[in-house]
Amino acid sequence: MALLEVEGLTVAFRRQAGLFRQRTMEVIHGLELTVDAGQVVAVVGSSGSGKSLLAHAIMGLLPDNAHCSGSIRYDGTLLDAARVSELRGKEIAIVPQSVTYLDPLIRVGKQVRHAASAGGGEGERLQKQVFARNGLAEETARMYPHELSGGMARRVLASTAIISGAKLIVADEPTPGLNEAAALETARQFRELADAGCAVLFITHDIQLALSFADRIVVLYAGTVMENAAAADFAGDGERLRHPYTKALWQALPGNGFKPLGGSQPHPDMLPPGCLFAPRCCHASEDCTSQRPEFMPLRDGAVRCFHAS
Ligand SMILES: Nc1ncnc2c1ncn2[C@@H]1O[C@H](COP(=O)(O)OP(=O)(O)OP(=O)(O)O)[C@@H](O)[C@H]1O
Ligand code: NI
């Protein structure tokens, strides 16, 4: 059974427009995904596609001016504000994208030990073990966040989630600033957690890294899921992929011809009326420019495209 189920998630921000008027800007539109226990689901998408907002919506960390609809379920039950605040840091852990989430006044070893489900000597043993595995020297534990490089801070944040004992881990871009070997080592640890029964939602820009260890890939574009595919569908010329955007991402990789995709993702203030990808899509027809396609199951995956087969 799915440990995490996100259905029809829509997030809009209210903004003051003039003295008496408020405007809303929808940034996430009808987003769907599930993560089973034992699975790594990677969410990939370019900057501004809504990855962090998805993570924050799951963790109950959206700002006050955000209006959220749809449903987020954890272990079959609605994850409302009260339940998420009870489970956060225990059953559900986040690796935040920003290293500013570290407490500047507490030594990092203590922060990581504090996150461990096991207390006392066992917590200290786990912290030492996870630091060693992540290439953090023993003395790092006695440092304050401002004494760490960006890459070290990221490894500290990942360590916190890795030893948390959580059943669901949402990792929001845990690898920028890490070299390839360190990023792969981080990925390997999340894979091991999933193999031990956790559900891992791994957010990244790096499709190649995602493909090296994830079971499924969820492709976000302009605030919605364009495709949900098995990692194994990313092969050959991309003939098993369902959406033109996913195919374009695949073909833009260095090993697949490096073919660039022209144009840019629309800003939430200026979304096209039909398919959000239509302005950049070489297959776009009249339907695509006037109607929004539904997210439909297709061949053990799902896609939001009128022409997918
Ligand atoms: N507090 C906010 N108020 C208004 N708009 C916001 C707010 N937070 C995010 N957005 C907008 O929502 C969209 C999605 O942002 P989000 O941070 O989720 O992107 P992302 O995919 O995580 O990008 P990145 O890869 O750069 O981290 C962007 O257009 C962003 O400008
Ligand atoms: Ni982000």
C-alpha cells in the first residue's frame, strides 16, 4: 500500500494587489503522486517547477498566505496540520533544500544526535557512523553551522534524516555542491533506507542521479506532473516514455545526444490556457492550445498529454 498519497494537490498564493484587492496565483495544479514503503520516487523538474512547494505541502510547512486544496494521505489517513506536526521529525523527516534550516547556535553533532530516534549512547554511535559514511571528520560534530562549507552542511542535513528512523523521508535536493562520488553515496544511503522499508521522495534536478537509484520518476513542469514513469522506461531513444517533455529531458542528457529544448517554462502568472507544455511542444495541436489534458494512467505509468499512446 502507498505510504504517501498526494491527490489533486493545488497550491495558490494570495497577494495584495492594490489597497483593497487580493490576487491569487496558482503555482501547483492538480498534482498526483504516490510513494510506497520500500520505494524511492524521484521528483525531477527545472527550477520553479514546484518541487520545494510539494515538499513543504507534505510537511505542513507552507507559508500562511498559501491556500492548499486536494489531499495528502499518510499511511491511509489524511495528513492534516495537527497530524503532520505530531509526526514531523518522528515518522516523517525532511532534508530541506536550504542549509539555513540548521540551528546556528547548536553544534551540528548535537543537532544530528537530537534527530536520531535512538537516544543516549546509541544516538551518539549512529551520529558518528553516519558522519564517517558521509565523509565528515569526527571534529565536524563540534562545529557550528557557520563553520561548515555548503557541501558539509548538506551532508549534515542528509545525515539528520538518515538516522531519524522516519518511515517517510522527503529529501529536497540533498546533493548540490557534492562531487559525483559523494552524491552517489548520498543516493545509496537513501536506497538502503528504502530497501529497509522506508518510503523516500527524492527531489532533484539531476535525472542521471535519480535514474541510478530510484524506482519511479515523477516529472514536474510548471507546477504539475507531466509524467510518472518507471526508471526503466528511460532507455534507448526514450521510446517507452509517454510525454514529449520527458523525452526532451532524456534526449538532452550528455549520453543521448545533448539535444537542447528551446523555450522556457511559463511563469505561474502567465500560464497558457491549454497544456502547459504546448508552447514548446512540436506535437501541439489545436486541442493542446485550448484545453488542459487530464493526468491519465498509461502503460504502468501516467501522463498528461492528449497525444500519448
Ligand atoms: N512564498 C511564495 N509566494 C509566492 N510564490 C512562491 C512562493 N514560494 C514559491 N513560489 C513560486 O512557486 C513556484 C515553484 O517554486 P518552488 O520553490 O517549489 O520551485 P522548485 O521546483 O523547488 O525550484 P528550485 O529547483 O529552484 O528549488 C515558483 O514560480 C516560485 O516563484
Ligand atoms: Ni526547490
